[in-house]
Amino acid sequence: MLDFVGKRNWYFLFSALLILVGVVSLIAFGLKWGIEFTSGSTMTISFEQTVEQADLRDEMAKLGHAEAIIQRTGEGDFLIRTRELEPEVRDPETGEVITPAEQERIKEALEQRFGPLEVKDVYTVSSVVAREIGRNAAIAVAIASVGILLYITWAFRRLMKPFRFAVCAVVAVIHDVLVVVGIFALLGGIMGVEIDAMFITAVLTVVGYSVHDTIVVYDRIRENTAKRAGQTLEETINNSILETLGRSLNTSLTTIFAILALFLFGGATIHYFMLALLIGIITGTYSSVFIASQLLIVWQNREIPRLLRRLRPKRALLKEA
Amino acid sequence: MGRRNKLILIGIILLVAFASSVMLIDDIDLPLIGERDGMKLGLDLQGGTNLIYEADFTDIPSGERAGRLGETKRIIERRINQYGVTEPVIQTMGSDRISIQLPGVTEIEEAKDLVGHTAMLEFWEQGGGADAVTEEVKAGDTQVVVNGASRFSAGDIITIGPWQDPWDEKADRALTDARTITAIDQETNTLTLDSALDLDHERGEPVQRWIAASGTIDGEEMPLTGTYLKGASIEMQSQTNKPVVSFEWDGDGAELFSQITGRLIGNPLGIVLDNELISAPVVRSQIRERGIIEGLDVDGARRLSIQLSTGALPVTLTLVREQTVDATLGKDSLHKSLIAGIVGLVLVLAFMVTYYRVCGALAGFALLIYTAFVLTIFKLVPVTLSLAGIAALILSIGMAVDANVLNFERIKEELRAGKGLKPAIEAGFDRAWPSIRDSNVSTFITCVILYWFGDQFSSALVMGFALTLFIGVAVSMFTAVIVTRTFLRAIILTPLARRVGLFRP
């Protein structure tokens, strides 16, 4: 019979390392905020002929956009990110166009130099916007956590100390969020992957899913606690995990199949969204078994105060000497 | 089988029949629900433009804000409907934003013009204080020197330059600047204007003060504005073959108009839209009920007639976000995600049958039914399907399987504990239910919060995802518990039930 519970310190170490990588990335790179959070314009252009990125950058600079960030997404496909583009100017009396929209001018100039092209997507966000979005996202995660905390405490009210179950579940959730955000900070720094509203949606979805998973394990713990009162907490939890393992893996596998399909075959626009979901669901499953349940034991056995006490004697020694 | 089970089974079959017909027939018309034709697709799947405007509430008391935003939304809806865009989606978002989705619209500059302008119509007449430019000024200057600055006051509206009769074909109307005076220096006779001049002006060119044209109604003096309009429309003038905007006054408006035109015969009447002088025809005769505005091109005239007939917006709007998705990109995305969806579904089904055998096959069947039900709900509500929505759908298919897996694992345990097939099934479902219920509730909580977040962030995409996920998970609970169970209960009455091995992975 596998002993999951005994090796729990290894799991904590592994998670700590993972989160450490994430935190370091966050500090080093920060999060690469997408256009919805800053302001500017993003154009997706598809050229018929092959175009060199250096040439395109050169042309954009000539058009007055040396700040343009250009990303190649395919043979002749590029994503061009600039500061806010100027809109059309019309004569108020005649309605005639005095200056065409800057977007149009850029398109014509590029067409002249590089041959026929197609503008697939244009997204402009004015500087009026980019504000409390980060704050709103954090609030959303916080509210979700509180909501879940309350619900679990209520759902497991007949158990001893239901509040602990709730807290450990929320810790597992926060662990998952940190891992996903950390990995995307890393990707942002290395590959320039951006954070958009869909990313935040993915994070919130992961929150929901992680708890979903954790509750199934808790449910089994609840049942086993009632049935086999003689066992220690460690034994109960270990048994519960073993019993639910099959189900956890199967469910995650089916969901992962579905998302993997979308990740591989779905359009480019949801590519990173799917990646975030994929990472989140994997950690969500992991955290239910290896984090949330283990933390219950740690709490019960007061292992954290013991850990701290082991560190303290050194300080006492120093004082005496 | 039990009587109740039979009834439920029949119920399910009927629902499936209903769902299939809803999905297979493109255009349907149901009582209570109304017409639906095809699935409603989001902008990222069919291409189009999304505009997000923020309302400027600076001078408006907080109690009135919600009302004004709603009124603005309604006026915009009317404008866009008159313009003829098919199926626009206009929503208020958060407390001060309006989101406008225009599928298939390629002329976004036109759309922005139509929507973004307040369209406040006012009328000016020449007030006392004709003066002249004493020093040459160039385009780009913000000041002008006149003979007697004391004739003017700060806040006055003036025109600089000769005014031409627009009926005169040879007239060059681009000779006049209309500006508001922001400051006056009496000593140097200099008037500071609210914005730079568009044209050069020579010595001697007239500087004319304009005041709001008003008349008296019931002894009270009222300025003539667009609020008195009964309607406006675009017409082609037969003589000149040029478009004009023809407008009609209501009772009070007609009275004011006739007073004003009566007073101004031989003089120009300024027509001002959103504080810009767009036309100042010389009044030929006293007019009562109708008038025309000329000098615009066809598109401009059409826009103006729509803006005037729907009324001025009660707040000023600023464009804060604009996104255009090409139709081909949309179709491409749709195509890809459908393939991904099918691949995912097939993989899941294969897995289910391999691992759980007969139960798995039944669950797979239930899954197909689940997909049909969910898509039907999407078509009927209707829920706008976006790329993220499809992702939510596929995610919920994964979760639907989860509920089934929970049930089957329980049944497995019960079988191992030595129970017979039928009692094992019943016990399994009963035992698994609390898990399913509790775990899905957490997902619901997240959906609600996501929906709120999407509204705050003016992202219809996030809201669509939340709604789709919610419906998906809710229906999945239903099919996993009720549908699969009904099938299982039915199937154990068949000879298949004797081969218990088929049921046990």
C-alpha cells in the first residue's frame, strides 16, 4: 500500500521550489501586461510574400513608429504592437475625410513596400482605460477564495474543525494560482507571452477547478472519518487519497484531453489561454492530493510550530554565549 | 423497470428529440421564446467590430447617472438600428461604459461617427457686435485683434471671416472660422479663442458675434434646440441632385422657429451641431414646421438625419476601446475549434469505453446527449458563442465526465464489496451525489464571480465564458446523474446484465 502521507515533506519541497521559480520570475520580469491593461494598438497582418522582420521594423520606424514591437507568428504573418494610432479626421462641414485613419495610412505604406497584405485584426485601447484591472482581478480571486472558504466550512460542518479543511483548500488554490502566474511571468520574460483578460479568466477557472478536485478528496475523508473512528488522521487521509486516486486521475485525464485538443488544434487566439488552463488543471489535481490533504495533517500535528522551535534553539544559544 | 424510471426515460427521449430538431433546423420560431435563426456567434467567430465608450459624468449628479446611461444606450440602439446593422449587441457595462458589438460591419469609422457624437442641435443668430479683424492672423493662431473688444464678452461665440450664402454655388464656404471667446484683453483689443484658427484671415474681414436663437413661448424666452424636433430624414433635392436633411418641428418648436425665421428674414440663421457651426443659410421667408440642412455629402446627411431623429445623447461619450476582427480570421477560428472539440470528444469517449466498458459506453452516450442539450440551450436563450465560450463548453464536457467517473468508481467499490449489480448501482449513485454536488457548487461560485469581473472589465468575452461554463456544468450534473442512471437502470433489465464482468473495469 502506497504511503502518500509519509513523504509529504518532499511534496512541500517540490512545490516550494516551483513557487520560488515563479516568484523569482515575477520579481525579475514582472508580468507582461497585454494591450488591455496598457494602451496602444495591436494589428495582426498577413503578407502574401515573405517579409523580413528587420525590414518591417525599419518601415514602421519610417512611418513614425519606432516604438513598434513586432512579433512573427507565421511565414508572412506578424503581430505589430504600437502606441495608440490616430483616428480619422473629417471636415465637420462636408463630412469629407481630411486625414484617413492612421491605421489606413500604415496599411497602404506597408502594402506599397511589401506587396499585398491582409489586416486580420486590429485592437486599439485608449489610455483612458488601463487602470484598476489588476486590482479587480486580485479582488475577484480574493472574493472567490472567501466564497469557497465559507462554502466548504458549511458543507463540512459536521466534521471536526471544518474551518481547517476550508483553509487548507484555499491554500492549495493559492498555490495553484502562484504556479500558473509564476510560469507565465517566466514565459513573459523569455518569450514575450502577454497577460490578457482571458488569462485572468483562466486563473479564475483554475480556482474553481482546484477546489472541485479538493472537495472530492475531502468528501472521502469525511466518509472515512465517520466509518473508521479508530484510525489516526494520517491513516484516514492516506486511505482516502488511495481510494480517490483512481477517480482524480481519470477526471483530470479526460479534462486534459479536451483542453489538449484545443491547445493543439484551436486557433492562435486561445493558445495561451489553453496553456494556462492546462497548467492550472494539472497543478489543481496535484494540489488536492499532495498539498491540501497533507496540510491537514501538518496542522493537526502542529508540525509548523515544531519546525520553528527547531530553528529557535540556535538563537537561544547565541544569546547565552 | 420501475414505473418512475420508465417515465423519466420517456421524458429524456422526448427532450432529445426536441433538442435534435432545434439543432437541425436552422431557422425556428417557438412560442414564448420567439425566433431563432442559427447559432448566435460572437465577434471573434464571425468577424466585426467592438466599440467601448465611456460616459463623461463630471457635471451630472450621481442619482441621475444610471438613468442617463440607460437613455444613452437606448438612443444608440435606435441609431444603429436605423443605420441597418444586423444584430448589433449593445450593452451597458459596469457603471459608466457602453459596449457596442457590430458583427460584419466593415465601415467602422462610419459607425464611430454615428454613435460617438452627441448630436446636440442648436440654432444661432447674429447678435449685436459686428466688428472686423484689425491685424492679419494665420491658421494656427489662437488670438485675433479687433476694433472694439468691449463689444464682446467671454463665452461669446463668434465667426471670423466673410459668411457666404451656401445656396450660392460659387461660394467657397471654407472662409469662416467659428470659435468661442475664452478671454478678452480690453487694452490691446485682443480676443483669445478656445482653439486655434483653421484659416488665415486678412485685415478687414468681419468678426460677428452670434447668440442662441430663441423665441417666446407662454411669455418665457426659450432657445431653439434639437429637443423640439419631431423627426428628421434624408432627401434628395430634385433641382440640385444633392442630399439634404429635412427636419420637422413639434408644436412648440414650430412656434419658436416661425418667430425666429420671421425675425431673421434676409439674415443668416446658424445651424450648430455639437458646438460646430455647420451651416448658416440666409433666411428667405418665415418658416413654421419644416426646414432643411444642406451642404453635406450623402453619408454625412444620412448620419445626421439618424442622429437628429433619435435625439441627442444625454452624456458625452469617449471611445476607450476598439477592436476589429476580420471575418476570415473568425471563420478560421470557428473551424479550428470545432475540430478541436470533436477530437477532444472522441478521445474522451474512447477513454470512457475502454476503461469503464458498458458503463462507459452508456456514459459516452449520455455525453452526446449532454452536448445536444447544451447546444440547444445556447441556441434558445440565446447565448452568444465565442471562442472562449467554446473553450468553456469543452471544459464542461471534461467536468461532465467527472461526475460520471465519480459515480462509476463508487459503483466499482460497491461491486467489490460484494453487492449485486442492481443494488451496487443504486448505492453507487447515492454515495457519489454529495461529492458531485459540493464540487460543482465551487465551480458555480467561480462562474458568478467571473461574470461580475467580466462586467466590471467591460469584457463580453469573459462574461460569455462564465455564462457558458455555468450552463455547461449545470447541465452536466443533470445528465450525469439523471440520464446515465436512467439508462443504467434500464439496461440491467436486459440480458446484458448477467455478464457482470462487462460492468466492472
